[in-house]
Amino acid sequence: MISLFFCQDFHIRHMEDKLKIIHSAKDEVQQMNSQQACVISELQTKNNSMSMNVDNLKRQIETLQQVAIAIYFIAIFIWKTLETFLHIIIYVFLYCNGM
């Protein structure tokens, strides 16, 4: 009888130890899951921030491209104006020298 009681008691303690290990493992997994959720949230926030930065950079590039095109056409206008002015000076010079 004592032997049966001892076996049952041993079995109960063994099962309680297993239950403690399982609870401990469950708590550990829940903690890791919580930490991973925090990391995912931080990464999503960084991703959103980086996406906004990329959008801002794209707009700045578009603006710079428009400015570059405007400068190109202004340079052509200035070049043509100087070219015309130079022709006028040559014609005036030639006219004044009787040619």
C-alpha cells in the first residue's frame, strides 16, 4: 500500500514538475512573442518613415529636374541673345567702317 502511495506521489510530483516546465516555457514564449511584436512595430514605424523620406526625395528630384530644364532654356535664351547682340555689334562696326 505504501509502495502504491509512493508511486502515485512520485507520479504526481513528476507531473507537477512537467507542468511547471511547460508553464515556464509558455511564459518564455509569450515574452519572446511580445518582444518580437515590439520589434515588428518599430520596424513598421521605420519603414513608414523611410517611405515618406523616399517620397520626399522623389519630389525633390522632380523639382531639381524641372529647375535644370528651366536653367537649360534660360542658358539657350542668353546664348541666343548674346549671339544676336554680337551680330548687331559686328554689323554696326562694319557699317561704321564703310563696309
